[in-house]
Amino acid sequence: MELGIEPNIGSTGYGGGCAMKFFHISDLHIGLKLVNRDLREDQEYILRQIVQAAKREQPDAVVIAGDLYDKAAPSAEAVEVFGNFITDLTSAVPGAAVMMISGNHDSAPRVDCFRGVLFRQNVYMIGMPPQKEEDTIEKVVLQDAYGKVNFYLLPFVKPSAVKQIVGVDADGNNLSYNDTIHKLLAREHIDPCERNVFVSHQFYLPAGTAADDVERMDSEIRTVGNIDEVSADVLEPFDYAALGHIHKPMKAGGETFRYCGTPLACSVSEAGQKKAILMVELREKGAGAQITALPLRPLRNIRIIKGKVKDVLTQACEDYVTVILTDPEDLDVIDMQERMRAAFPYLLEIRRDNLRKADYGRELLPEETTDPFALCCAFLKELDETEQEILKDVIHTVWEVK
């Protein structure tokens, strides 16, 4: 389906020699809890910043590349937060097109529910990929002084959901994610003489990169064996790819194939990351894209504080904090937790770093495989002389009992 938007000179920056300007955001994950903390206040704070940036910059479009919600069946509170955001956004930039797709956390049918009505309001909520042979990827066409800009909006795709269109393999099994996305895009008539933008929510892997080499955040859903990877060569026909799914800002190969990352940290593993809106400006075909990161500042940062109790307590703050304690001796757990909560009102968790961990990665030498003492030492790691003597005594006692 193709939807055309006529130029609106004077209100959205179309015409007058201006480039096509749009915001790229993704992975809002509205309704998310961080460990045991409700993030509604934090998410509303970030969403207001996005609205303020839109009011200031007046983009021609705002693109949200999937994972609007954190759950397929979002709570009423999450829906309210999202509804308020879209209302405020369309008020801030009344002439802009607001385009969004479903991600792997979203319910595609729910996102798709009012698709046929909302486009009249310049809002495009695309939840479902093509379903029938005659269907194509949703395309929204905008205009500026340089001509058309075609936005192709492809929600998160599972091979099983589109097998009626792309087919199955010789054994009747679903195609791989890679083959599925390639076949879906091969059906489209993408005009290489026009500017084309692809909006997608998948795991795109640059050529020559191993999936395991891509840093992933704890808040991301990962498939076993990375079966959802898609070769980023499929993005080549596009002047810009606005991607969602990866929570850390990164490129998917070329400079113009971008994951913008989450606007707000969704896990402790994202501590210290700089979050931003990507503002993209497209001029004439072949001129490339100018990409500017508009910083987003959270209400509260995420911090990991490591050290002994007495040192940790000197760093009291009102950020979200994970504490890692390195005290070698046992602690008064109740007293320690109370003191930590007093110092860190938004404490997420307390971990102990001095607990001995087994070394599962060490390869045993042949002579060690039959020596119980050597096996135990390899498993427990870094035993001092006293501990080794205790271990020997335990092993000798066991042998005597046998």
C-alpha cells in the first residue's frame, strides 16, 4: 500500500530548498520495569524531551522503529503513557508524519488495530507485515524541494508469519530470517533514482561480522544460535535504514544504516551509555545523509558501584544503583541492606563479588582427570594453603569411608 503526502510548504519545512528532516527513535519499551523499579516517571521524562526536541527542530517526520511497548499485552498505564506521548508529539509538530512499526515485544495485531483510520491524521501505526500475495510493504511518500522520499515500513517479521508470500524450503520448512527478509524486499519496486528510507526491526549483521561479536544488552531478547540474524547487504538499496531491536547505538555496516538504541537505559548493562535521538537530513539523491545525535538526559542515571561497604556508602546518590560488594568477610546482612537503602533510595540490587566461582572454561590436563584433589582445585580456583589442606583432609575422609 502506498500513501502519498502532499508538500505543506511553510509549516513543516518542505520546499524552499530545505532537506527532508526526520527523527529516528526506537525501542521505547513503555511499561518496562528495571529490576524491581517502575520506570513510568523516567519514561515520561524522556518522552517529554523527545517532544521538546521535535518542537524545537520541527522535523518533517518522526520514525519509531519498533518495540513501542515492553509487553505484547501492555498495561492500561503503559497505553496511557504512549497515548499521551503521541498526542503531545502531534501537537508539537502538527504537519509532520509520525510513523511507527511493531517490534518483537509488541503485539502486531494490536499495533495494527487502527491502521486504516490513523493515516488520515498523518499517523502510521504499522503492526502487520504483508499478509497476501498482492500486499506490499507499507510505503509512505513525502515530498520536499528535491522530490520524493519513500519510507518503507516493515514491522518485525517471523518467517512463519509470511510463508504464504515468501514460501518454504525444499523440505517444507520455514525459510531462515535472512532469506525471508531478502525475499520480502525483492518483491518491492524500489526506484533507485528516488530517495528511499527503510524502517525495520530485525537483527541486521554487517558482512564479515559474527553475530557473537555484536555487543548485546541484557534487556534484549536473543534467539538460540542467533537464528534471527539477517545480512545487512539487504539494506544497500536504501539511502537510510532506521533500525530498531539493538539497544546500544550502532551502525549496521554503512554510515547510513543505524540502530539508534533505546532512549532510556532498559538494563544495568546499559549503564553509562549516551542515549540520543538521531536527527537525519536527506538532501538530493546521492548527497548522503547528515546525521546528528540529539542527546537525551535521563531523570536518573544507572550506576554500578563496586567496593567495600564503607567505601560504597560514601558515594550516596539518587541514581539507580547496583552495588557490588568486595568485602572478604561475612556481613550483617540486615544492617547492611538498611544502610544501603538509606544511601541509595533507588537501589536496584546488591551483589557479592568475593564468592568463589567455578572455572568451567579451564581445560584439564590428562594427568589431572584422575586426581580428585587436582579436579577440585581446578573447579574451585585460587585456594590458599589452608584451604588446600582442608580439601585434602575432606578427600582423604571420603576415601576412607569408601
